[in-house]
Amino acid sequence: MAGSEEEPRYSRQLYVLGGGARRLPGSAVLVSGLRGTGAQVATALVLAGTGRVVLHDCGAACSADRAHQFLLGESDLGQNRAKASQQALAELNPRVVVEAHTGELSEAFLASFQVVVLTESPLEEQLRVGDFCHAQGICFIVADTKGLAGQLFCDFGERFVVDDPAEGDPVSAAVEHISQGSPGVVTYMGTENSHGHLFRDGDLVTFSGVQGMTELNKQEPIPVHVLDAFRLEISDTSSFSPYRCGGLISQVQQPQECSHKPLCQALEEPKIQVASPEDLPRSCSLHAAFQALHAFRREQGRLPRPRAPADAERVLELARSLGAQQGPLDEDIVRAFASVSAGDLCPVAAVVGALAAQEVLKAITGKFLPLDQWLYFDALECLALAGTAQLTETDCAPRGSRYDGQIAVFGANFQEKLGHQKYLVVGAGAIGCELLKNFAMMGLAAGPDGELIITDMDTVALSNLHRQLLYRSADISEPKSVVAAAAVQRMNPDVRVTAHQNQVGPATEIIYKDNFFRHLDGVASALDTIEARTYLERRCLRCRTPLLDSGTEGTQGNVLAMVPSLTKLLGPASTPRDGTFPLCTLRHFPRTIQHTLQWAREEFEGLFQLPAEQVNKLMEDPAFLEQQPPGKVLEQLWDSLRERPQDWRDCVRWARRRWQSCYHDAIAQLLHIYPPEHETSPGVPFWAGDRSCPHPLTFNPDNDTHLDYVLAAAHLFAQVHRVPPCRDRGAIKAVLRDVVLPPFAPQEGLQIPLTEEPTEEAQVPKDHRQLTELTQDLVHWRQELVGDEDTRAPLMEPIHFEKDNDVHIDFITAASNLRAENYGISPANWLTSKRIAGRIVPAIITTTAAVAGLACLEVYKLVWGCQDLSCYRNSNISLSACLLLRVQPPPAPTYRRTYGWTVTMLLCGDIVLYDSKADAETRARQQAQRLSESLEDARMPQQQDLELLYMCEGEDAEAEDTRPPLLCSLP
């Protein structure tokens, strides 16, 4: 049945955090330090639904805070940061209690929290609070950002139990064979969407539905050893009965225990998590650099001045003297870190704050293994941008501006350049909101000739509110782009932002022409479909406009940078999983819950949508019958008209007959054609491999799943026929007791296809006389239904499946699980069924915030005009594993210049080599002529409209060109 009342708001997040998310409303978290990083942590926790979030800060908000602390307004300057942030956070989620605390962090105060997070905190306070939390079993987290680097530390105690360490659902596979031996070898079948190994060494598995070697069905979880992509070793099976057929092998996820050292020990004996061993020396140097920075601040009473060589050298001396690093100290890293450590950048705070917030959620929910124990993040490659080495202390000195934290890193001239930018953000969903928040803090397009365009054709929905921080409950059903633009203006009134409500695609090319894209300095993609992202990439490539593409799924995210003539194209993405399966698998031989859920989706459409649409066409169009070929459509029309209910009781009786047809009669018919002992050839059983032998079900009104099916099916059937439904389970049970159904009688001559071809099941066809009588009966029915205006029957109501409609999911869940029971497949709960059937992508605020922060770091490089490939980064992040991998994008391909000319019409896809420029221009005009004949209001391009780039191949080429062979385009 449907989830709790919180489910609509948090549904996408529940698919990430699982059952542990139920603990969030009862949790209490302290976030100390309400500058950029702390604001990001607190915002994520409030949006996620943490029960009580207490903000602590003893400082007053200043102008420079507004470049990274997005909760503060102009009127908050001079007020305590915690108190000023409290109201803005409370508005994000009325279900969360948000409090402010401005006193000391006493032990009595700290004892009331499950998790304590310190940001922007002196090392002495970190050690004091960390020791207390470790002794009291309170999860302790330190998150700190300085300039272009960040630090994260976790101490969850000596025996922290992780209930559900892995991401995603446990995997399962159909058994193909099990050997008798020591060890036994299991051969299993891959799934349609599996890539590589399903199982890993040490995984625990159970077996169900195994025939022959039935001893395995009763075994406790068994560890496995992977042999290859389709074979596993298990325990000794030599004494078991021989395997005959069938069975399912399922992964069992077991709790894990982890142990952490307190901060005082972890500083001296650091365990640093890195994406690859090559990253460890860099992280160790940053570990020493952060400690040296604490020492410098104690010594000088301040942070190092931006770009002050003497201060940077002093930090380096302190790092050398501390001896806290593992291995040799990278002095260039320490100098670079120290030279901009006084800076505050919103993108860096977004990344580190999001990582820290995810660790808090791990501590509360017991979902995913926590960080063990240190993580360092930096974007110091930004200091390699051409010209940054020449920045002086004067260039980066404070101006009394809201952007002083950013000027400390990149200088005042760069800040002015940021204001001149013209950017397009496509999509104002979760990633789009985070991008826009960061852009407002950075001052992108905040100058007199800047321009920030947001376009999104969607409206705000309730399920958006847990991860899209620009929206509130009052914004539901309002256009996302309009609400987001207004929020950006509130954060930074200087940003010149415009809202569009258009899709960027072929249908809107009259609005978003090539000149529109050429006018832009960059495009940020926050789209959720492969097709839309691919189209946008093609347009940016054609117009040579830089593109940043971001995407997330659950705790996984990535950012890809496309810089014309510098980086390789993003390339075609893999085809998305669309949930389609071969028809014969769905109808007769399902192996997984995905199969039964897809079958239930098609059952829904076939019962509650298509029949109503056909009957309505019959009633509205007198010629409809004449247009239909004889056969199945006429029979479906007849069934729909013959089954019209008079009241809800008729709907219940119909649902009971449908239950019997699907879960008893259809299975009994299948077993009549192919009995359990059937063999495809002598000695080769039919029910083996990818075919599991089913069994019919017997209806029981006291079985909740049986009754759930009847309740949902009757409700939907009543809605289709515009009959008031009944939701009283007792009344429905009373009707069911009186339903008497005829005994099952198998049909002879029915053929069931065994191939994956989408053929219909072949039945003995009706003769011409039967079809004529059926047509005449339908004509008679139509006359009765249409009648005159006073007696005309109302049109039926076709129901289109909607993943956010609880009754729809009730039906899908019950229908799928009953079919799963037929075939011995483990059932899926209501939420899982909704996710799979609704094809919902799991999402959470922490991932989107981190990804947007990573994308905005690349924006800095684009605005700088960087043409050094080594400065750019493509990023992949996994918050479940707390891993971040940033690599240099692959370079753009090169093309040899020769004496040939190539012309390409992008829309026509024709690429030909010509001997001369004149021939190429002639061909371009011919293609444009053909195109103009098929486009309304098209015009011939003039000479100045043609864009010809030469490229070809030849051994006598003298140079290389990274420009792609895009040679002719209509304006």
C-alpha cells in the first residue's frame, strides 16, 4: 500500500537512503559555523527532513559572507549568523525544527545530539569537542574549506554499525545449473541490464525455487567466490540431490561494523581516503598544510594574506616542522594552498558541505559506509591558469565587497569579468537550482552587460521540495524558471536574470537560433534525459559555445566540460534503460521482478486506458468500425461494452474474474500446453535455464495482496466507467464471498510463442460469419449508447498511468507481486515497485549540490578564457563511497589541412570532399535549396551566411586543426 504522508515529498530521496530514512525525523544534529560550508550542510539536512537542526555561530554576518553564504540577505548584515540563517532554513521545510544557539559548546549542550558537525572551527575546539563526542558515542564530523581546498573528517566511534552498506537493491539472477561437488559451482544467467559481474567475492547469497537440489532452498546465507561473469563457487554440494531446473540466486546484504579513532589520534596516524594511490601524496601534503594553517593562525591571529609570499613561506615552514605528513611534503602544494587560503569560494563550500551532509545522513540512517576517516579536496589547478601567477597582493586585497572571498583567489579584474558573462542554464530542477545559487553567489552576470537566462518548461511539484532549494510549498504548480529567477534576484539583486519557459530542442530553434548560442559565453546543462543533453551538445558544438554538462543518479554524479577546439566531444551516451523486455518473457517466462512490473504496467494500459479510448472512438465516429480490420480489436470492443458495470459491486466482480484469469487460468493453460515434466528433446527439460515453471494461485480474500489487487482494480475499473467506487475492504469482502466462478477448462489448439519475436498468441480464428455477427452486435450497441442527447451514455474515462497516483501504484504493486508469486520471484514493496514501474531516478540534495559545485569550478576556467587543457577537469563523484575522481578531459581530435574542401549540412548529415572551394560552395547551396523547400519560411543563405572550414587527409599536410569538420549551416 501507499507509503507514509511524507512519501510524496521525499520519494526520490527514499530510493537513495532506503528504510533508514525513517530515522531522520527523530534525529538531532548540531551544525557549528554558519559561513559557506556550514550553510550548505544545514541546508541539505533541513531539505532531507532531519528532525531537529541546531545552528551555532558566535560571529556577525559581514558583507564578504554574501559571496558564499546564500542564506543571508542584505538586512542580515551585522546580525549573528546563526540567528540570521534560522528563518531562511525554517522556510525550506516546515517539518524540521530549526534552532539557533550563540553560547559556548558545553558538554551538557553537546550531549543532546546524535551528530555534531564543526565547520570553520579552531583546531583546539575540534580536539575538545571530538574527544567528548568519541567518549559519548556521538558521531563527530569536521568540515573545513580554505580558498581552493577542503578537508573532511569523520569519527563515528569505535563500533559503528552500518545496517545497509551498499547502494541499490540486492542483485538476483536465474540459476541455469548447479554442480554436485566441493565446492559446488553455480552457473547463472545475466540480466538484460547487467554489465560485468553481478556478484563479488565474499558476497552472501540465498537460493529459492531450486528444483532437484532443494537442500539449497533452506540454507542460511552462503559466501561465494566469483569464477567469471556467470559462475560462482559456493559451499560443498556433493551430498545434495542432483540439480534439475529452476531457481533464483539472491544477494543478501549484511550489516557491517566500522571503527574510528578520535581526532587526536587520527591527526598523527591519518587514514586518508583517495580515489587512486597516485592521489595519496597530494592529500598527505594537504593534511600537513591544514595543520600548519591552524598553527599560523594561532601564531599570527589571522589567515595568510592573499598572494603574500612571506606568509605562504611561513605556512610551509610550519608544515615542515609539524612532521605530520606521510611521505615527502609537496612544497608547491602547500605554498599554493597557503597563498589563497584566505579566500572563500561558494563552489568549494558546496562540494565539501555536500560531502559532509551525506556523512551526517549516513550516521543517522545507517545507510552506506562512512568516510574512513580523512578526505581532502582541492581545485588548485585553477592557480595554473595563464596569468594567475602574476597576481599580486594588491590585486587580491579586500575591497569591502561581497566578493572579497573570491577576489582573494582570482583578483579584482576577474570579478569584473564574471559580471560581464552571458550564460544559459537549461533546466531549473535539482542541479539547476544549485547552479543558479552558486552563480548568484559568484556574481556571474552581475555586471551592467551581463545576462543569465534560465529556461525550463516544468512547474514546481511537491516531490521537488526535498532537493531543490529555490522552491517553497507556496510555489507548487508555478513555473520553475520564473520562481528560480526571482530567488536568484533575492540572493543577488545585481544579477541580470531572465526566465524562459521553453524546451531547448528542434521545436524552439526559431527562438534559440545559432546567433543566440554564439552570443553566449557558456551553457550549463541541467537536463534529465539523454536525448535533450545530446541535442544541446550538438548545438553548442555547431556554434562553438562552451558547455558544462552535469548529471546525477542517487549518490553518483558527474560533470563533463566541452571546450570548443580544446576538449573531445562529450560523445553519444549509452542508450538509457527504457524498461522494455521481449514479449514472450513478459507474458510467459518472467525471471525477475522487473519483468513482472513491466507486465503489470502493460496490464494497466490494456485494462484501463486502451479499451476506453477505443469505445470512445466508436461512440464518436460512426465509421470507426469500418476502419478496423477484422479480429482482435472488434473482440476487445465487444468485451468492453459487454462488461459495462452498473455499480461498484459489478466492478468488484469484474476484478475478481480478472484475478482468476491472470493468476490461475492463464498459468493453468500454460502448464496444460507445457506440463512441468515437458521436454524440448529427450533428456532436455523445457522448464530450465531462463524458464521457471510457474504454479497457479488460489484466491483468498483474507490474503492482503489478493484483496489489494481487487480493491485497486475495481477502483480503476469504476473510474473508467464513471461509477462511484468503494474503498471499504469489509464491503468488498462481502461481495467477493458471493462470487461463483466456473471451473477452469483448458483451451485446445492454443499456441504460445517461444521466441523473442513480438508475435501474438495464435488462436483458432473466427470464421467470416462470426465476425459479421460481432460487427452487427457492435453497431447495435453503438446505437443504444449514442441514442439521443437525453439518453446518450457518457464517454468512458481512459486512465493514463501516473507514477504519483497511489491507486495506480497499488494496482501495479499487487499485480506484479501476484505474478511474481506465480513464478517464485521475490516480491517488491510499494516504494520499490513505484520506482521501477515509474522509472524514477533516485535523487538527493547532497549529490546535486556537490555536482553543481564541481561544475562551477570549471566556470571559473571558462570565464578566465583558459586554453590550457591541463587546467580543466571532468569529475565523477560517489557520495555513498565518499570518492571523488577528477581527471583531465581528453583532447580534441586533430584534422589535417590539405588541398581539398569539405562541406557539411548539419541537418542533412552529408560529408563530401571537393576539389575546390567553388565546388564546395555550390554543393552547400544545393543542399540549402533542398532544405528550404521542406521548411516553411526558409530562405536561401547569402554568401555571408556560409561558414566553410576546410579539412581533409593527405601526407603533405603542413599543420593540424582542432576545428571539427562543420562546414556549412543555415543561420
